[in-house]
Amino acid sequence: MRLKALTIALPLLLGTAACGNTWGERAMTGGAIGAGVGAGVGLLTGGISILGGALIGGAVGAGVGAISGSH
């Protein structure tokens, strides 16, 4: 179940984490998007709490956003 959730969430995070022009903007938008996706995954899968999913998703999204380059 978690692998299925990760398979759905990871492309969403990678595809949208680079929204912004600066390093900080990309980290913030990636974190916000990741938190939303993580909360949704937590809600849908039941394997992790909504808060736990939001925290993990936010951290991953911020990290991906921070390391992504500007377009």
C-alpha cells in the first residue's frame, strides 16, 4: 500500500517542486505541495496518519524543491 502511495506521490512532487525562481521559493512551494500530497496519501492509505503524511511529504517536497534548478 505504501509503495502504491509513493508511486503516486513522487511524480507529483518531482513535477511541481520547482515552482519558483529562487532557491527559497522552490523549497517553500515544494514543501507546501509535498505536505498536501502527503496528507492526502495518509488519508487515503490509512497506513500513516494525516499529520505524519503531511510532515513527511513536506520535508521531501522542500528537499526536492531546494535541490531542483531554475528553468
